Amino acid sequence: MTPERIAELVARWVRFYTRKLPTPIARRRVDEIDADLHDQIAHERAHGTSDRRIALSILSRMVRGLAADASWRGEHSTPEKAMKSHKIVLAAAFILSLPLLAMLLTDSVAWGPGDFALAGALLVGIGLAFQVAARNAGNTAYRIAVGVALAAALLLVWVNLSLGIIGETGDPADLMYGGVLVVGIIGAVIARFQPQGMARALLATALATAVVAVIALIAGKHQAPISSVWEILGLNGIFVALFIASALLFRRAALKRPRVDVS
Amino acid sequence: MPRRKPGTLLPLETEILGLALSMLRSGHATFHGFGLAQSMREQTGSRSLTGHGTLYKALSRLEEFGLLSSRWEDAPTAEGRPRRRLYELTAHGADVAERALADTAEQATAPSRRPAPKLA
């Protein structure tokens, strides 16, 4: 994690939330943050701050400013779009307040700034992806299908990062779920987000999840003290069911699509 | 984030105006985003810098209120780095900052609930 890579991430975020705004307003914000990032890296390095600390500081500044970014965008865009983005950030902030509250009440929850940053980025990213998909969706079935698929993906990442699905927390076998998500993403790109192709992509994702469970059982992961056969099958079964439900919804969305008369 | 009452400033905006006034008095009429965030960190003794969104939104609001003005730094001055947006207190901004600082000082001597600084 270098400061330059995090600065690039911030720059991408700025380009994202300034999209479709009037060019002078967007250009000014992009250039101003660009100068700020450059100044911060140069200043901190000149004062002997480690690269890791600079990177974390930049990431923290981005995350702490997310709500203000969304609000600022709202002031410069149409009320409908602004409200949606604002709601996503508020929803993410509400969800993140739960572990924060838990930390105040119990010692068994101990999130660091990095955990909050990652979870915040995940929630906002998923929310914005849903917003874009929902805006372009032809019907309700498609919107629900996208919601179910994204929720399943978010849950998969979250459970993996916080507890792990196979074996104990941090078991390398959990990395196989990265492959599950890659199957879904590649499938969606090949399908160009068309409902019929998305149904196939989600079925492939469900199949990949089932394959991971089978590999885990063949590798004897059910012999680990905290993951029995039923736990592995149960947890993976939930994700398989969610991905199949999404696939069926996409299929339904495809059937509802009006046919184009080419004659 | 504190809710804004119409015609008043948020604490962060008051802090920015106060710093801008201090810088003006010490002969630095202009300031830029990161420099301001750094000064605020030093002044408050905080470990972290103000979030990007929070800082630039506040600057943008102060400019809309006519309390700050801004312009891009000249290209030769930038010497190869990205050009900075330079901010400056307007005459109205200096007045409001003076009043805000006076209010803050008064509040420090007589701790009671006082209204947020007004713009006009």
C-alpha cells in the first residue's frame, strides 16, 4: 500500500462523484484534490512519515469526507440523483455505526480504522453499483435480481473478512471465494449486463460456490475444530441459494422484456 | 455533522475563517487546501487532517457566502507540481472572522450557550 496508489484511489473516487456534473465544477474539484494529495505526500515524506502511515492518512481523509462529498454533489446535481447518493452514504454510515456501537458495549468486537475504511468502501461501492444498475434497469425483476446478487456478494466478502467460511479465520482456503466473485464479474461483463446472460452468470457463480464447498470437504476442512460438514454445507448453501435466486429473477426479467419488432 | 441554521456558520467554517484571518495578519494573504488542513491539525493538536470532502465543501460554502475568494495559482509558480487553488479572505469575510473570533473569546471567558456566528 503506497501513498501513490491510495492517492490514485482517491482520484478515482473524485472522478466518480463528479461525473455528469458541469465540467468547470467537476474539473475544479478534481484538480484541487489532485494538488492536495500531491502536497500531502510531499509534506509528510519531507517530515519523515512512513509511506504506510501517509497512505492510511489519505485513505482516512477520503473515508471521513464521503458524506460531505455526497452532500456536495447533491448541491450541484439534480435533486433526484443527489438524494439517492446521499441515502447510500447514510445507509453505509448507519451500518458502520453498528460495529462502532458494539465496540462500546463489548470487547469482543475490535475494528480498526482499516476495517471501517474497507467496510465503508465496500458498502458505498455496492450501493453505488446498485444505483447505476437500478437506473438502467428495464423492470422490477431486474432491479431485485441485481440487489440480491450484490447483497450476496457483499455478504460473502464480509463473512470471509470477519470470520472466514472455511476453517478458522484467515484460512487460505477462503481465498477460493475470490474466484467465485471473479466468475460472477467476468460472467456479467460477457453478458453485458443483459438479463438472459446475467441469469447464466449467476448460475455459474452458484456452481462455483458449490465447487468451493466440495473442494473444502475433499481437502478435509470439515475436520477443523470450528467448521463441521454441516457448517460448510450450510454456509455455502445460503450463498448458492442467493445466487440461484438472483439467476431466476434475471431469467424472469428476460421473459418480461418487450420483443423488438425488426420487420 | 452539525445542522446549519440559515444565516449562520458551522464550527469548521468559523475555524477556517479564524485561521485565514490569522494568516492574513501574519502577512500570508492566500492559503491552499492542504496548507489549511495542516494548519488546522497543528492548531487543534489533532492527529488527523480534515477529510477531503469536509474541507473542500466548507471552502466552497464560504466562497458562495462571499467570505472567501479563490483563483488558480500561476503555472510557473507551481514548478511542475499540480497547481493549487489559492483562497483569500474577502473584506466581508475578514469582518465576519473578526466577529467570530471576538464571540469565541467572549464565550471562553463566560461559558454559556451562545448562538453560532451570523453572516451579516
